[in-house]
Amino acid sequence: MAERAEAKPSTNRVGGPGGQDGLNPDDPGVRLLAEAAKGMEASALLLVHCGDLPGLAPGATRLILDVRERTGSPHRCVSDLGRTDTSAPLPVGDARFEAAMVWPRAHLGKDFSESCLAVGALALREGGHLLCAVRKQKGGKSLGKIMRALLGDDAVEVVARERGYHLWKGVRGPDIDTELATELSTRHYEIHDEALGDLRLRSQPGVFSRRELDGGTRALLHVTDELLRRDAETGRPAPRAVLDLCAGVGTLGLWAAQRLEQAEVIAVESNLRACALIRENAERNGFASRVQVHEHDGLPAEITPVDLVLLNPPTHADVDTLRRLFDLRAWLRPGGQVLLVVSRPHRALQLLTELGAEVDGGERDGYFVLRARWN
């Protein structure tokens, strides 16, 4: 669930749990990679976050980032949880491949694309090929420069073009810069923000709002804190169980664990790397015993009812996905409520009303924080 209400209302975003971003088999870049893979032995091929290439025989090794990618793939799927330690092994261990295919997912950021290239280069055998299909006007030149820095100027060239896409091809030789590749593949960040109190959250490329607290989450935190203070003043019991849906690296859920000392927290997220970071962040901040993490696209059946749901939903998810995320009646205890933040309120208001919720709320710092309750 990589995209949230991160941008101001006028900013366009792509993505959401209704579809897996960057995995479109009809994309020209995917076709370039598929053509390059023809004739290769599938078992000697590493797919670095580029999906299942059309026409490729089963048996390749495929790095995946999302729980949805586990379903229906004919290849050996390996969860890429990221590396933060230079001594940590690659996601594929000691395996070495004849070719590594990279198709950058622009919405996940340049640093993620660079880490994909670095992992691909490190996972090649001597003489192996690193291939990257990228739109010329969307970072193609920049990623080509990174490939040359990794493999050497003379080892990289553009070998094919289609509809604005370039297929870059590099060869791993003795000039590979393993120090740079290790640096790019182990990037990580720490999020520390006044709105989060004492929390220190580790983050990595490939997850939502990886470098800092996003504006939508900040607005939701402020409103939630105000409502909790108001409830305490009126004698309303504090939530005993909190659900952080579309949890990212656990920002909302871990804040709730810190703010509500007795509350149990359930975090649900489909990004596998983000789930690993939630577990790590819960441990680092002393909340591991009160935080459950579920790798799921939506709500798993085993979740027990909660008093409070915190939700920063995918900005451009389709209507059916949003309806599924918003229909939280079965997961709320009597008197429970949902607090969610969106860039534009109209569709959320319509869906929640159709689901029978009573909705109130308003604008906060350029976002709209809504409260939904069911009688």
C-alpha cells in the first residue's frame, strides 16, 4: 500500500492496493526486457522488481516487494526486505545470475531504482548482464549514469529503444564498483519528528514516505491527539485496541502505542519491506509486546475488533478498493471510530455514507481528516 495522502490536494499520485504499481505487462519497458530475456535459461535470470516478464518460462528468481506478488507467479519469489548492514547478505544469498532485469518503479523514488540496480549488479556472475528498461524522459539518463558508475563507462550502452524507452545493458567485469553497489543497496533513513514524540523510526527506499513524516499523517496525528485529549476530559475510556491500516513503516500505530500506554496495536500493510520495518521499529522503541504486524492487502479475517482505526489510505485506489478499506464495521467494537486522512474528501464522504457511517471532520493543514462511526 505504497501511496497515501502525502501530497497537497492539487498533486496527482498513482498507485494503491487496487493494482500493483510498476507491473504492467503491456508497458513498452516490460516488452523491451521480455525481448532481451528470449533465449535465456529462466533459472539463470534474476527479476529485480520488474514483475513476471511475458513469455518467460517458469523458474526465474523474482524479487518482490508486495504480498500480492506472491500469488500466481510461475517463478521463485523472494521477499526483498532490504539491507541496512553492509555485512548482510543479498536477498538471493550467494546465488549468481547470468542476467538481472530491472524495471524502475518511478513512484517509489530514485533511491529505490538505484538500489535495484546495485542489487542486480552484485547478484551477477562475472560476465553477467544488467539490463534496465527506463523511459528516457523519466530518469533514463540518470540511471544510465548510475549503471556506468557501477560497472564502468565502457561496460554500459543503450541496446534498444521503443516509444520513449531505452534499454540499458551493462556487463559485470573486473571494474565493478562493489563499494558503491553496497552503499546504494544498504541505504536507510531515520525519521524523527516533533509530532512523533520520542519515536525513532527506521526507513528504507521502497516504502511510503521513506525520508520524513508526510503531511497527511501529520494532520491525522494532530487531530487524533486532540480527540483523545477531549475524550479524556469528558471521561471517555481510552482505546484498548488500535488498528493501523495501510501502516507503512508503522508511524500511526507506533505513535498510538506510545500515546496509549495500555493499548494493543494491530498494524496491517501489504509492503513486505515496510512490515519488516514495523517489526524492527516496534522492537527499537520498546513496543514489540504490544504490536502485531499482519502482511495483508486489506483486512485479514483473524483481526479482533478494535476501538480505534487510523487510516491514511492510498490516494488513487479504485472505488472498490476504497470501499473495502472503509467498510470497517465488523472490526469496530461498539462505540468505536475510524479516523482517516484524505487529500480530497468527496469520494471518501460518499463511500462512507453509502456504508451507513456517520461522518464528521474538516480540513487540517491542507488535508481532510474525517471521523466515521456506525450506530
